[in-house]
Amino acid sequence: MLRFSTAGSVDDGKSTLIGRLLHDTRQVLEDQLAALARASARRGLDAPDLSLLTDGLEAEREQGITIDVAYRYFATPRRKFIVADTPGHEQYTRNMATGASTADVAVVLADVRKGLLPQSRRHLYIAHLLGIRHVVVAVNKMDLAGYSREAFEAVRAAFETFAAPLAIPDLRFVPVSALHGDLVVERGTRMDWYPGPALLELLETLEPAQNELALPLRFPVQLVQRRAEARAYLGRVASGAVRVGDEVVALPSARRAAVSGIRTLEGERGAALAGDSVALLLAGEIDIARGDLIAEAGRAPRPARSLAAKLVWLGEDPAAPDGSYLLKHATRTVPARIAAVDYRVDVETLGRHAPGPRIAMNDIVRVGLQAQQPVFCDPYLANRGTGAFILIDPLTNGTVAAGMIE
């Protein structure tokens, strides 16, 4: 399974690209194609508008832009894919950050005629901030530039210059025409000068950015199920693996115990891996509640009340320094406040600037947080599952920020 997200500025063709991937890999049913043709005809188009396969909201179709994050699933003989079509408009940057937060690969589109735009810079930086190791820049609308190699190389040079300070581990470039299908699924013959793989061929070869199985066990407890014979601790294995007989530590109590059983809806199991939802049974009586963490003994995360983190501010209302929020980390929610704002990142220049009096929507800032109770965390770049958190406004219960622990 590979998860990838699309990003880029408005009208760069993200939804059309995903529609092309779905269409050319034969993932669209005949009745869907018929409905697509009718909808396109009502809009006065001669050919089916493939972007309508992902832009499902009525408001999106009216405006011709993606607002929400649309998830689509497709498969090839080589692997399965989950794709998040994220908005390009600056107003919906928060949706882009949400869609990219679980991605292994970011596909950033660029209109070959426009090149590197401010929103392209912002999305590249957010992908870097989220720890996405594989970034593919799809230089789109090559048909409108006469499939010119020189036009492609000019866009490539601009992106490489901007991305150089980010040191993205794997940055690739593919010229495509999502409208006509060139180098999306099939190579075509109009860009023979390009020696690399088509976009789908490249996606089939990229490995997930983080091997969750190789990480230490992290099991946030979602629910405690009390039965006559024993207590079972329900949750999803965030990383690592656990087997019957393994010694684990429960946090915050720091009590150790052996795993005496692993249950699923299908019955008893001898082991559980990252991504599995299971019930763990432990030998002995330990006080464990929702929000606690069961971890690998000897490689437990650090408890912390003071956190240094990068924040992407998602709320429409600005945040004032020293603001109080609820910090939700895995299944644990604790009161916290913004104790300090160190700097704001300028996504145009990647420079660090002194923070203003307030944190506004789409701002990316480095902050110091002070939690009333300890959270058990890892650095985000080491473990996404226990390195990420969100901030919640306690008055509205709305999510106002996404954070990555340093």
C-alpha cells in the first residue's frame, strides 16, 4: 500500500491528474463514465472532464476548485494506492496539511506556463515539514507548451533552487499532460526526450517513507474493557509489533508486565503489527486508562510537559501568545498553553522572522508548549504516530492547529 497526496496551486490540474489515473487504470465503472459525460456536456465541454471524478462537492464543481480533501482508492497489478486530492487555494491550506499528514509521497503539480508559484512553495515546505521523504513534481499542461523540453527544464530549475535548503531526500520531476494522458499512466510518443518513467510507473517503485514495523512498539489505549477473567486494553498499534510473552511498560505508571494475550474480532492471535486494531491482555493487575500508552520495555518514549514543536495554524481565528488549548496526542488529551512563539517561517524565502502579536491562519511557527500533564512522545521525524498532535479550542471544540514535535 502506498499513500500519496497531490498538492500545488489552483488550476494546476490536480483533480484532472487523479481522474486520469483512475480512468487509465480502468478504475471507473461504465455508469460512472456515462454520468461523467453527461455532467461534462452540461458544462459545455466536448470531452469528459476527468476532474469531476474527484471534485464531488457541489460548491467545488461550481467554482472549479477543490475545497475538501477527496480520498480515492485504486490498484495496479503491482500495488494498491490511497490518494488524497488536496486543495490548492491558499484559503484551504489547512486541508492540504490534513491530507498530506499520512502520505508517503507528495505529488506537487506545477503548470508549465506558470512555474513555481507562492502556493507551490508553501506546499513544498509543508511536505518537508511533515517528513515526506519522496516528493514528485509533476510539471503539468505540457501540451500547452508544445511538449517543450526547454519549458520543462526551466520549471525544474526553479523548483530545485527553491528546494535546495530543504534537503528533501528524494525529489523527482516528471513532465505530464493530465488532460491528454501523456506520461501519466502511458508514456505516449510526444515527449520522447524524457528518459525517466511515467508518473504511475514511478509511484509503483517508491517505498513508504517510514517503516512503522521497524519502530519501537507504541500502543495508545483507546478503551479499557473489563471482563470477569481479565482486563483488555483496546487500541490500534501505532508502530512496531507486539507478541504474546513480550515485556511492555504502561505509561504513565511505568509498571512493567508481560503480554498474556492478543485478541481481535476473528479470535486469539500470537502477534499484532503496526496498523492492527487489537485488544491486549497483560499479566498482573496494572492501573491503565484511556489515554495511557503501552510501549516496548527498554525503548519507551520520553514523558514531557514542555514541548518544542512546529505548528501549522488551521483556525480561522488567530491565536494569541499564551493562549490555552487542549492538546490531543494519540488518545491522550491534556490542557496546554502556548508558552512562547520562537519564529514564523516565511514560505516564500524559507527565512525565519520574528513572530507577530498573533498567529494567523496558514502561519507556520515554531512554538514552545506547556502541558498541564505529561505526554509520552517521540520526535515527529522519528515516529509520526507519537510525534504529531493537534490543538483544540476548548470553547468551540474545533481543531485550530496541527503540530510536529521536535
